[in-house]
Amino acid sequence: MITRSQAKALDEMKAFHGEPPAWANTRPALCDAIEWFRSVQGGSYQHDKLCFGFLVDGCNGARPYLDEEVIITRMGGDSEKVSESELVLKKDQEWGGIIITAIMAAFNIDQPVGLVIGKLLYSHGFQLPHRYCVMDYFRITDVWHERMGTHAGFRIRFEKLDLSTKSWWAPRGSLDPPPLALRNFNMLPSSQMCSTCGKASTQIYMEGWMCLEPECSKFWKIGNADPTNLTYHPDFLSYRSLGLPGRPAPGPLVNTADRKLREWDRTVDRNAWRGIVCPDCKKCLQRILWCGWKCSVDPALGPHESCCYQAFRNIIPVSIKTVIAGVKSYGRNQLTCRIQPSIDPKSCKPYETRTYVLPGVGSITHFVSNKGINERPGGPHDLFRNLQNVDLGLRRYPLSQAVVGGTLTGHFVGMPYKYVVSVDSRAFSGAPPVILAALGRLSWATEKAVINAGDDYLPPNELLALGYFEGMKIGYHDDGESTLGPTIATLSLGSKSKMCIRMKAKYYNGATKANVPLAIDPVLGGCNGEQERRLLKDEFEAGQLTEEEYRAEREGMLRTLKSRANPPDMIKLELQHGDMVVMHGADLQKYFEHSVIPEQRLRFALTSRYIVPELIPPEQHWKGEFELRGDQIYNGQ
Ligand SMILES: O=C(O)CCC(=O)C(=O)O
């Protein structure tokens, strides 16, 4: 039996002659799978100053028009939303902007432009079956200025490129399009020269001709009067253009994946984690799983979706030599940092350690590996190879804080290995040897770093694997979780990468995003206006300032201090194959955030932490201690 929402979706499909060649529930999925629309924000996609794709969605302005072959819409940008369905221009849209330049470039060379239609299109009264539907290739036939409220904005007429086939969005039961041989391509809408500015404008509206040059005093006037209730002239809607003789040929509208193996599908290259269009249900699918694409695991699955398509690929193993070729492993340059490390070549030998102290917060210790360590049996070379032969359950997850809904993590995350029984975890007792070997190394590095900091060592009891294909990265984030102890250690395998650590904006500036002083200002070393903030805090703590005075002083200071949404990096590390990093400090994750950007083709990061058993929620069962044994224990050799 089908549900009500399934029935509704089926009814919506029935309104059209056909079905979209590709569709998506989220913008990131659409942009991942459709080559000519790689624009996660904004209404058009341009590359090298040429427009390739356009989205018709949301508010289309006054007089939007859509039939089986022609679409008239506004150009996005320079506007603000005044209601769910209404955008108003904040300023005139002028020639020379990025979007219009790309649109005009496409217009001038008759570049085919792919169109996507969105379900939020408020004006045409038809219900699309999906949030985003690919329409077809179009040509841009006219671009002109209209008065929109108090400003002048661009409008664009798109005409379907292939006039010989019926559009899928044509109403069900409508007449077929006239054959090309019976069409008159010579009939163009009339045009007139403006007697004031001397420039020609096409007659677009039934109600009369208007000069469409916004600089002209006669702009948007019929005679001398402002126009009202305009409708498009039938000649403007019905003419069809032949296009330019040498126009660029369109690529495939949709690259529907077939079950044949594509060359790069088995690699870890950038192309291998692009989206595909499902050959069965035509949905744009992101690569969510390390091993390939699967319709049913899409986090944006709609209620009536039940497609079983999957395309799994055995990834061709990547040799460590190809990944680290040309990377110098000894005597590495220290990246420029605000904090200088203390370098210790001896106490964790054969690793060199570089310890960065964040005053009052904690420390970050970088264990610098070398060729000898990496090549030893069971060392980083072997770990890198072995990780490629086990199933780590790696997948990408939706980012909850993403600006654009449906954005997935830019890296793969494995199912964590834990001592606790929780639904989304695996037990160490069944972990492959490579995971336990990594845990051994991370435990050793954690112990060294923590003891060196004069604190008590808590052996890590959780391990998480992360995987990065070419071009993947993890943006600024913290690893703070309520059940975590004060230490997080990471083993880096494969591609060289850059790790950046910075203070969170709120603590760097001592204020919220809205520039309101923090109730408790920690005044961390290296923060914005540190001296002045420290002085005020000292005076407040010594009782020389009341709470109101302290706040008022800081408000005054914030008015003159330039706050930074993106504080500068305090520490930058070049992580190479085999290196480990230990971040230690109870409040380190509260005050600081970090990002990691790999530079080459394949990288794994294994992070280990200590979960505080007492803080585990009762529904998860604490399984007790787990001891590494024999060659799982690492002693630095
Ligand atoms: O890839 C890395 O080295 C860092 C991973 C990380 O930041 C995390 O697990 O939170």
C-alpha cells in the first residue's frame, strides 16, 4: 500500500508529459552530479567567465514566464529577501558584474546553458515532483533591463536548444511541438531606436514599446508614462532563434552512471568522489560511502524513495611511494607560527618532538617521524598499506551546521572503535590488527606528551579512522565532546597535510558575533587586544571595577578594536606520513579549533581519545578495560 505522500508525489509526476532526466533533494547533491551546475550557492554557474548553468527557483520577480520552450526570469544577486516568496533589489544591477558578464559571454557565443528548475518556484503554479529537476539545455536569446521596484535589474529570455523533442515538463496530453520544417525562424520581434539615447530596444510588452537602457531618461516609459500591468508581446514569446553557426556543442546533459566501470571510479582521484545520476531512479547521488554509491543510504532520502541501486568499487591500492614521492621527510622546515615550539630531538627518540604551549590552556606535541620509523616492519608504511585492505566502515555524514542544507563532510569517517557498546560503534575485541597497532602507537605518544606536560596519563579507549581522497579536507572544528578526556592523539598516514590551529573567534575577540562582550572573558595569550583586556580583567577581579563598569569598558574597547571573524592561525603544522600529534588540555577544544588540509592523493588519520566511563550515558554499556598485548604495544621503536 502506498502512503499519502507517495500518492501525492505520483500525482505530481502525472501532471507532466515526461520525467526529469536528473533530480536532487539537496543543492550539494545536484552540484556534485551535474557538471554544468557546480554552484552550491547562487542562481547561476560560471566558469572562466562563461555561464554554463542556471537555476530557476524561488522568487522570479514580476512577469515570470515559463512554457515548453521559453523561460523568462530575473538574474539573481544584489537582492534581499523580504518574505518567503519575495526578493527586492538592493541596488541597480549593472553591466560588469560577475554573473552578468558570464551570461553575456554565453549570449555572445551562443553557449548552451543547462537549466534546473526548483520546487520553490513561486510563480508558475505547477508542482514539481522533486526539489530540483534538470530541465534541458537552453540558449540565451535576450538580456534586458527592467525597472524592479526602485532599481533596474536584468531579465533573461532562455529558449530551449532542441526544439524537435517535446519537453518533459510539457503538460501531460499537450500537443507535440511543431516540426522544425514548419517553423518560421525569420520572424523576429520588432525593435525601435530611442529618440533620446539613440539605442535600439526590442518591443517586449504588448502595452507598447519602451527604451530599456537604464541610463536613458526615457527608460521604462511608454510615451511619458510609467507602465502598469505589462504582458509579454506574443511575437516576443513565439519567435525562435536559429543560433550562431559555430556555437559550442553541448556536452551530455546528464551523465547517467551505467553499471560499466569508469576508469577513475576505482581510484582515489577527485573525480572518483563526484556525484553520479542514478541509472534507475535518476536521482543525483553523492558518494557517501568509501566503497561507492548507494541510493538507499542517501541522508536526504525522501519518503517515497525506495531505489536499490548501488555501485561499489574495489579501490586500486595506492602505494605509499606514489603518495610521498618528492616529499622531504628529514630536516623539515618549520611552518611560520605565532607560537614557537620547543624542539626535543632526544626524549621521544627516534621521533623528534615539537611542543607548542598554549599558555593556561594546554599543549600540542608534534611527533615528527622519519624514514627509519616509517620503513620498519609494522610501521607507518605497513599501516598505510594494511588500512587499504580492511573495511573501516568509512562514509561521509551531513554537516549539521552547514550554510547549505545537505552538505556532507569533505572527508570519510569510520565507525569508531570503542570500549563501550553503542549502536554506532565497533568493539576493539574484533578490530583488525592494523587498528590495534595504530592504537598502540597513539597510546605511546599520548603517554609521552601527557607525562611531559606533568599530567596523569589516561590510556585512549576510542579510535576513529578518517579517510581523505584527493581534494578532501576538514575545515575548522573542535573535537570537544562532553564525554571526552583532555587528550586527543592523531596518527597521520599517507599524504602530507597542513594542520592549522587557531583561537575560536569568540575568545579571540572577547565578544559574540554580535559584538557583545563575553560574560567571562578568559583573555587567552595571543587574543585580540590582550593587554587591555587583561588589565580590565585584573581590575575587575581586584574589585576596582563593578560588573557594569567592566562590561561598559569592554563595550567601549570593542568599538575601537577590529574584531575578526576568522582569527589568525596560532600554530601551523606540516604533517607528514607517520607523524603523530597530541593535543592536550582540558579546555583546549573549548577555546581552539583546528583544520587539516591534505595535499596529495590519499590520507588516513587515526585519532584516539579517552572516553570518561562515568560520563557514558546509561543506555550505552561500558565494557570495561581493554588491554593491548604483545606486538600491539608500541615502545617508540
Ligand atoms: O585528519 C586529521 O588529521 C584530523 C582529524 C580531526 O581533526 C578530527 O578527527 O577531528
